Amino acid sequence: MQLDDYIDNMTRAFLECAAWADCPEDSDANTFTKQTRKQAYQYCKRFVKTNQTLVNEYMNAPQNPWLKSEEWRRYQELGHDLWLTVQGQGAGFWDRGLGALGERLTDVCRAMPSLNLYVSRQNKISIEFH
């Protein structure tokens, strides 16, 4: 797989987590606008590129029950934890059993603005990226 394929997996997990964690129950959690999917992909890609050293450490972190061994799966977990940590949810990088690495990833996310998720009249999910 190429990096863009991994980031695509990361983006899908990022959006699934967004819908699961922050979407109103009466909305269709699997329906994101095309613009939101594109923006989410760029957001995830920028996170990976900007924090390449930390991401590489994450990809090579020792095995524990929370991290899967397959690289594509780790990118999914990266996207999931990115949403949770940026949004200040009760879980995220800091509770994956990664020690100092989890704390450093959390610090990066705390410096990022939170994202606003909303559902349009057409029941499409959008995210305001800052």
C-alpha cells in the first residue's frame, strides 16, 4: 500500500469516529458531504506530514492490546484517536498505553482547534475545519 491508501483508511476511521462520538442519533452517521470527505482527508494527511516522527513512532510502537499489528489497521486507529483527542473526548492517544508517545501526540492535538460537526437539512454530515 502507498501512503495515500493508508491516509484514506485513516480518514475513513476519523469520520466514523466523528459520527459515532459527536453525531446526533437521528442523523445518518455514514453520510458525509463530498467536501467534508475531501477536507478530512487533507486534515489527516497534514497531521501525518506535520508530525511524521511521532506518527512513525506510533506505527512502530510495541504491541499492546489496543494497537493492531497491521500497518493499515494502525492508520485506522490513528484516525480514530485523532478525532477523539482533538475533540477532547474521554479517550484518545493518551490512553492507548503508549506512555510518553501518547502524551506527545495528545499535546500536538491539544494545540489544534476543535472541529464542529453538524447535520444539514438534507441529513448530510459536515465538519467545520478551522
